[in-house]
Amino acid sequence: MGYLKCNKCGKRYQPQKGESLDDLNVCHCGGEIGYYLSSYDLKRRPDYIPADEGIKEEKASDRTWLLILSIVAVLILMALPALLIYRAYFSG
């Protein structure tokens, strides 16, 4: 989940579960509320409002890389003992 911050007064908002980002577009001071993906983006990109599809794709991409890395780690952990047994059996 990202961050919501007023571009005029700097007040931060946290959307409640089920609340649309469209409902939170104007601050009590009259300033526009901007959407930021991370706390770093609060300073770096003041006018960036991502599409929902982009956020979902980014999360799916992170999960895909995590799955691939997990599979590679399991394969390495399974292959190492087999190689040690093979070496011990055929070395002597």
C-alpha cells in the first residue's frame, strides 16, 4: 500500500480498507492529495499517480522472482548432498 499526502500542507492520509483513492483527492486545507508508492517517493515524485494495474503487476513480478529464487535454492540444497555422496562413492 502506498502513501497519501497533501501537496499543499503536507498532511498524510492512510486510506481505510475498502476506501477508494478517488474519495481522498482533496485535503481539508483545499490542497490536492498525491499518491506515492513509498516514503522515498514522497520527496521524489510529487505528481505521480499509478494505475491499479501497474501496482498489481509490480506485486506479481516480485512474487514471481521470489518463487524462482526459492526453487533454485531448493535445487541447490538437494544437489549438494547428492554430489558429495557421488564423490565419496567413486573416489575410493
